[in-house]
Amino acid sequence: NKRILDLGSGDQFIRPSLEKRKVNYDSLEYDDVDFETGKFPFKNNCFDVVISLAVIEHISNLDNYLNETLRVLKPGGIFYLSTPNFKYCYKTFYDDPTHVKPFTEKSLEIALELGGFDNISLFPGARNKLDWFYRGKFKYIKCAFLPFKTKTWFLPSFLCGRATSLLAVCIKPQK
């Protein structure tokens, strides 16, 4: 009976998987509300999880976006988001003309802290890697500089892939 909000849902590719698990799925797109100035059309404290994939870099003024996300999350609710890691994609970040605000792991952490979130954890945007890949001082470098997009020649599959994005998971304080 969990309720999830997908901010900037696009094609809603996560919806079928969530609904199969009996999760109540709501979505909100730019066409529905301006994330920089508008009020999200939901009551306070109504979502267990808010997901926002590849959205935050398109928003120049984060105050409303983060305040509204915090408002609709239940206390203890989880905010999960992704964004390009500017440190590793600075050469191509602005190739998308709708990108307006770049983030590094430090700037994203600070933005989320200032937005009122607690227990902020950041990870490289790699998928299906072993635990050690996501840990340690060089976790972002491991993901950004392994140059192999598909399994080639003799490389084991756990070394294949390259990721230059950030994943953040944080919590609305219990207050």
C-alpha cells in the first residue's frame, strides 16, 4: 500500500513494475505543473517515496522543486533522484540545451541539505555492479572511466559499463 510519486515521469517506464507490486503510482510532468514555481497538486505528507530521474538538472531555481517534494513526502519518506555528474560529463552536459544546472556529488549533497533532507547518500549511477563498485574513495572514478560499454574480448562482465551520473537517496526528517 505504498504510494509513489514520479516527478518528471516522461514515458512512465517504472509504472508497470510498481503497479505489478501493488504500489500506488502517481506521476507529475512539466506539462502538469511548473516545477520551479507551481504547487504540486497533492496534499501534504501523502507519498512514501518520490522518484525524480534526470530532472533536477533542468531546473534553474531549486527552491520550489525541493520544498514541494519535501511537502508531499511523509515524514521519513524517501526521495530518490538521479542527475548527470558534471565532474565526469562536463564536455557533453550542455549538449542538451535544456540542461541548466550541473551537479557534482558535493553540490548535490549541499542542495539536498539546504532543501531540508536528512541521511543523504550519493552513489555513482552504475547498475548491476558488485557492492565494492559503489564504495570507497574512488567509486565515481571506477564508474566513469571504465571505457567498456559492452562485454568485449576478455573482460569479465562485472567490469563492463560506464556511468557518469549520480544517484541520491535521502529522507524527509521525522519532525
